[in-house]
Amino acid sequence: MARRDLTGAVDFGFLEDFAAGDAEVIDEVLALFREQAAMWSTMLDPGSEGWLDAVHTIKGAARGVGAFALGDACEVAETQGSGRLESVRVALQAALADVAAYAHERALQSLKTPRG
């Protein structure tokens, strides 16, 4: 994966601006987002008692990293019910794929950048 694999599910320009271009902050925020996504994914089931809390949490985190479509899908699920969880799962997977491609590109760039 690399930047060419980005689908637009995450607006990395937003994240970069929000973090004032601080690469360490960007990397930390994205790592936390990925780690939490594993936990959230298990709660995105209509039979899960905590699905609404998970959707609300994902909404805030998604908007914080620039995954606005995911945030919007969460908002729809919050207002329209658990029947909308599939769209949240799809949007979460798209956001995670973009995060992986972006992180991979950043890792490749760090290998190419000479260190002083």
C-alpha cells in the first residue's frame, strides 16, 4: 500500500493541519485510532449492548482524524438505529485502509529521508 492507494476516506490534510504538521503527533493519533478500531469493530453488532456507545465514540474519533464519511455514517446510525451499523462497518474499514496506506507511505518516506 502507498499513497496511491488512498480512497479519500480520510482527509489527511485536515489531520496534518490539526497536528500542525508534527509527524510524531500524526503517527500517535493514527496508531491510537487503529488500536481502538479493533475494539470498536466487535461492538458494531445490533446484538451488542454497547453498540450505540461504540458508534458515538467512533464518530468523535473519526472526525478527529479526518474520516468525515465514517463520522457521518456513525451519526446516521445514532439517529436511525442499529440497522445502519453495516454502513458504519464499511466506512470504518475504508478509513482503516486509508490509514494503512498513508502510514505505509510515511514509513517509506522516512527511509528515503537522510538523517543528519
